[in-house]
Amino acid sequence: MGLLALGVQYFTTQALMNEKTSIVGAVGNSAVVFSIAIEIALGHGFPSFLICLGMGMVVWGSYRVSKK
């Protein structure tokens, strides 16, 4: 797990050096959606509506910022 985190950090740093920060942030925030999918797959259930709404707003906001 530590080596995976090291690889993610390395490639995130490379992306930040070569691309606009807003685009890298939007991709990073999409990890929230994948973490929820993993939680559901592990049997922890679906999050509440307010949690889904908040996550959707964060991802949507990041996407809107990256489009400017």
C-alpha cells in the first residue's frame, strides 16, 4: 500500500508540473466517486443523499473550474 501511495504521489507531482492545476484537481477529486464504489462493493452500504449531493457538488465544481 505504501508503494502504491508513493507511485500516486509521484505521478500527481508530475501532472502538476506539466498541466494546469485545475485539471489535476478535477481528476483527484474524482477519486471520491471511486472510494464510494469501493465502499459499496465491500458491503458498507450506500451513503446518504446529503453525502452523495456534497460529493457530486465537489466533483462538479472541479470539473467546471477545469473547463475555464
